[in-house]
Amino acid sequence: MPLIKNIKVGNFNKLLISFIFYIIFFQSSYALSIENFLGKNTDIKILDKISSKNELIDLIIGEEIIYKDLAIKVMKCTNSELDDNPEVKAYIQVRDLTKNNNDKVYVFNGWMFSSSPSIAPFDHPVYDIWLVNCY
């Protein structure tokens, strides 16, 4: 009879150790996968409505660039690569530099989505901006 108890305790210990190992492995792989979806660079496409020319611009997260009359800064971007149709989204701030009295006022300040740019449209008389990629 004591032999059966020892086997049951041994099986329980194996189960407990494997469960703890599974939890640790799952949590660490989940944290690594989240870091993979947060991008360090963002690609946007800017259309100049007057000249009808568009340009693809690579932005580094947190740095502001000046494109003609616009100051553009991407604060954060994410990429959902697990979906069949990946969704790229970025938090973008855009200032119009031609307005001297409103230097700190943003013409766009919000999330932009690659699959549906009309959800939070960038409304400017001269330029259009589309989110292309986050990597």
C-alpha cells in the first residue's frame, strides 16, 4: 500500500513541475511575441494634391520629421501578423507649419489604420497621408 501512495505523489510532482514549466514558457513566449508586434519604424505615403505626386516616407518611432509644410511624428505602431489579413495601426501626430499662431495645435492627432484610412481620416487641403507598414 505505501508503494501506491509514493507513485501517486511522484505522478503529482511530475504534473506540478510540468504545469509550472508550461506557465513560465507560455508567459515568456507571449512577452516576446508582443515585442515583435511593436514596430520601431513606420512607412507612410504622402500625396501632394497640388502636384499629384506621392512619396513613401520611412519614419522612426518618436522622431519628428518635416515634410514640406507638415511636421509628422509617429508615437507608436503595432502590427498584427497573426491574422490572415494583417492590420497595421499607428498613433500619429501631424502639425501644419504654415499656421504660425497655432504652433502646438495638431491638424491630426490619433490612431491611423492601414486597412481603413477613413476611420480616422487625415483632413488637409493640400496633403493626404496613408499608413502603409509598421516594422
